[in-house]
Amino acid sequence: MKQSLLAAALLSMACLGAPALPQKRVPTTEVEDPFLWLEEIDGPRALAWARAENDKTLAALQSDPRYHRFYEEALGILQAKDRIPYVSLERQGLDNFWQDESHVRGIWRHTTFNSYRSPEPHWETILSIDELAVTEKKNWVFKGVSCLPPEERLCLVELSDGGKDAVFIREFDRYAKAFVPTGFDLPEGKQSVSWVDRDTILIARDWGEGTMTPGGYPFIVKELKRAQPLVQAREVFRGEPNDAMTAPFVLRDSEGKIHAIGAMRAISFFEQEYVLFGPDGPIKLNLPKRANIVGIASDRLIVTLDEDWAPSGSTDFAAGSIVSYDLAEWKQDPLRATPSVVFQPEARHALSGLAVTKNVLILTILDNVQSKAFTYSYDQGTWRAAPIPLSVNKNVSLSAARAETDEVLFTVSSYLVPTSLWHFDAATKRLEILKTTPPRFNASSHVVEQFEAASLDGTRIPYFLVRPKNATLGEPIPTLLTGYGGFQASLLPSYAGAMGRLWLEQGNAYVVANLRGGGEFGPRWHKAAQGATKQRTWDDFIAVAEDLIRRKITSPGRLGVIGGSQGGLLVGTAITQRPDLFNAAIVEVPLLDMLRFTKLGAGASYIGEYGDPAVTEQRGWLEAYSPYQKLAQGKNYPVPFILTSTKDDRVHPAHGRKAAARLAALGQPYFYFENFEGGHSAGANLLEQARRLALEYTYASKRLVD
């Protein structure tokens, strides 16, 4: 149930490490931007502008007769009582966070494993966010919970005002089902917290002026005791002001026993250091900077590598590998302990998911973007792999794991087959299906195919096409193309009921491109389109669009693009570099002004993915594609639909606001909608999500189907 600041930040931020040589800085003077006033998030003029834009967009799209049908169908799917209630595997049972028409903000609830197996589990409510919001007159959005092992009675609950990444953290007694009257209670902030014991926590947060990084994340960790005022917290670690962030690090085994305490210093999104607190002072571990400590299994410390590593006197390890250390040896001397290999990827393979249980590791591995699951057991000095017999030609993803046993949950999904939830016990090898999503749309008329497009430099870019099986060659199909291509994140096949009902079932096609910059083929696939070579991501996306047209699956008049966050930047580059290829563009919570992104929200954290506009050479990379500046007179853009959120404290809404204002100044048509709640997800609840889906597919239908 835990979703930490670190986890949220790692989805959105990136930053280069300190350069070895000085780099030439760009003078601070910039070309005049007439829309800087839209960067004031809550400025009265900016909000009035956003309300006026919303009114225009809602009037145009909600008047379409399809909108209300799409809204009701989307809401019905999102709120369906028979959808899978995904759970975390806790020591005392199973926890779930649930939203529906009766629980708009949601409830945190609990059941037993035997009850969960039944068609109608008995749920015990632990905390109602709806009731809490009414009582406290707050727009609370539940962001996760972290409970103190092994008892897991005392929990730190994270609550966001309107969906922001910044949260309030309050101690909660899950047995008493009440907040602890004299418990830990942290004010709002972007913060990361770890339990040490029932009376001690480690916190990284805003401690006052000068304690946050340029990206808006903390770099100081302090220790706080129960009943101690926050101002009296004791500093235990300090990173550097220009780091990406710092977070507390507490390493526990399956029984909850602590084996190390320290801090994780993220020099950048992709580079970090681990520092252990010892009796003789802090110890900086000699791991490579692109390594992650993920846990303890079979008395071995498990570490993943995102770069090639040749430790002195040891085997060479390739990027994308997993290594392990003997825990006792590592604790005795962490700087001289010897790592050994667990897993190394082959060509076109990549680690997709990893769960650490008591005695084994559970891996999901991608083979040309097709996934398989394995157990890895440590036996006589060697890790031995065994396949888990789950469905082939479907995406297998880890859903949950229980650290104190060897149990895991998998989801098995594809574009046309409803998602199923499976339970696997590695100790007994028992595999059973627990839940299946009922079909949300008629998939019988569609087929899934995997193709490859040749990018500008000849690299083969795979993509999935979901199309009507009886489509006539040469008759263009209304098609939505999506991608991401950043931060080593992968886009994998999944069952999207609302997309299927609102788009595929209407006889349309959907395409998912696996672009460089993503993680579909591991760290090297990501590194191939990062910083100076980021244009390769945009080239890959355009190549897929051209391939769809070449194969006569669709045409420029029937082809649209959709993407969010980094995917929103992807869409922005597509329509500014090749507006002739597209007739629709859905641009969700996007980055668009790449010459000012470091000054907007958490933007300074993304430098590692894109470069730094304050450095002369790197500014050149960004100027070459920055969509906001590339919007120009004399071009016909595909009437983009831009969606943002006022509460988005990850990607600033000014990116979308300014692009819409620039299009208006150019006399170009567009749609703009700003949700005043919701954060980076652009929707604080299922009602807002249904509205967004209905608006998007109404727009897509108007542009590509009509």
C-alpha cells in the first residue's frame, strides 16, 4: 500500500550528475515570452483564463451527442463492482484501496486470503477517506500507507490536498481504526519517511529555507522521536543542494529485523549513492551510481544494476543485471564483500519486474516486449531459475509480494483479453487464478499484431497494433498512436476497458510504440535516447506513424496521437516536427517549454533525461525540438487537445497553458482543459477520470471518425 515520495519522484524526474569539467553557462537573458503570467499557478488572471478556456472546451465537446454516452460508459467501467480489487499482501491478511460510486474518495479496507478467494469477499473498513474529508472539510486524496513491521499495527498515512505530490503524513492505529492522538503528524510537503521503531522515524522533507533541491525535493534527513516537536528533529544526513533528492534508507529482512540504516542520496534521477550510518561514522557504499538495493532474500542482499560494472577482483556485470552478496559478509565489511550474478539479460531481453520474498526472487523478463515469469532460488552458491507456467503471449506483471513467505500475485493481461489475477506460492509451486475482470467491450472483431518500423538511423522499433480483423486494406482506419520513450519506463500490453469500449468497439485502431528512451530492452535502450540523443525518441515515434501509413492501415487524416507527461512532450514534438502526419493530438499533463522547464515545478529534476537549458551545448539540444518555441506561423497543426491540472506539482500546468495561449495568438484552433484538482494524474477521483476519458474520446471521434 506504500507509495512514497521517492516512488513518485522516480516516475517523473531526472537529473545529470555533477560534470567532470566546467560547462559553459548560458546568459540569464532570454527571448521575451508574452505568456509568463500563465506560470503563476494560482494567479487570479491565470485561473480566470483557465476557467474561460474550460468553458469553451466543455461547450464544444459536451454538446456532442457521444459525450454523455462515453461518460456514462467510462464511469460504469471505472466504478464497476465486479472489477478486480487489487491487494497488497500484508502479514495479517490482504489490504485494498477501493473507490466506487459510494466511495468517491475511497476506503482502505482489509480481508483474509480465504475470504478473498471467494466471489464476494468480506471486507473490513479500516479508514474511509470520504468520511475523513467531510469531518475535516478537506479535499483529501489517499496517497498510500507504510506500516511498522513486524506487527504492522502503527501506520503512517499519506494524504494529499487535491492530488498533489506534496502530502500530510499522520500516524494511524489500524487495529483501533483511528489516528493516534499523540502520534507522528507531519505538515504538508514533498517528503519521504521510514520507520526505525515504534518511537522513531527518519524524515526527508522541507526543513526551511535552503533545504530543498532546485527540483523541489528534500536533501536533508533527520531523525524524529515520538512526542518530539519537528523543530527538534536531529539531522543525521545531508546531501548536496543541487542533488535530485535524498531519502531515508532502512534495510529489513522478512521478519522485520533491521540490518542497515542510512540514506539514499540521489545525485540525479539515474545516479545515486547509499550511505550507511555506522558506529564509526557514515560509510558510502562502493556500488556503481546506477544501482539499487532492493532487499534481502535467502540471506542474500539483492542489488539491481542499470550500468555495466566491473568491481575490482570480481566478475564483470552487464547493465540490466541483478547481483547478490552474502548478507553476513556484507554486514561485516560492506566495502569488501564480493557480489555474484543472479541474472544477466540476453540481447532483446530486459528485466521487467522483481519481487523479493523470504527465500526466493520472482522475476518477470521481457523478450521482445513479451513477458515471462521465473523463480530464482539460491542453492549451493548459485542462483537457479525455474519458469512459472503462466500464459504465453500475454503481459505478466508482478502485482504484490509477501516478504515473510514466498507468495506473490501476478496480473496477466493483453489488449483484448481481460486481466486476470493469479496467486503463486514458490514454496509449494502452487499456482491458482483468483480473480478475472469481466469483459468490458466486444473484442471479437479485433486482432493484435506486432510490427517493427525502421527509425531514421535504421534501428528497428517494435509496436503493437490493435485493429479490426476485417478491415479492408487501403481503407484508412481511425487510429490513435501512443508512446512514452523516457525515464527507462516500459509500455506493455494491458487490458484497458474504457479505451476498448469508447474507441476500439467503434471500429477503430489503437497503436502502442516501444520507443528508445523507454525500458523495453533495458538500460541501453533508455540510454540510446537521452540528453544529446533525445531526438531519437521523436524520430522513432514519427517512424511508427509513417509505417502505419505505408502499410495503409491508416492515413494522416485518420491518425491521431495521445500521450501524457513525457508522453505529452512526445506528442508535442510529433505535431511540431511532422504536423502533416496527424489530424488529432491529445496532450496530457505535458512538458512543452523545454527552455524553461527547469524553472517550472519539479522541472529541474528532469535534467538527466533532457539536458540543462542553462548549459550552452545542452540548450542547443533542447532548442532543436522544444515544442512551445516550435509553434510557428504558417503551419497547420492538428487542432490539439491539451489537458493539465492546477494541482500538478510534478509537471507545471504552465507548459500546457502557454502552448494553448501561443496557438491562440497564432490563430490556430485548439482545445484546452484544466482540471483544478487531481495532481499529475489529472483526476482526483473516478468521476473526474470518467470526464477526462469522455472528453478525450469525443474529441478523437470528432477529429478522426467524423
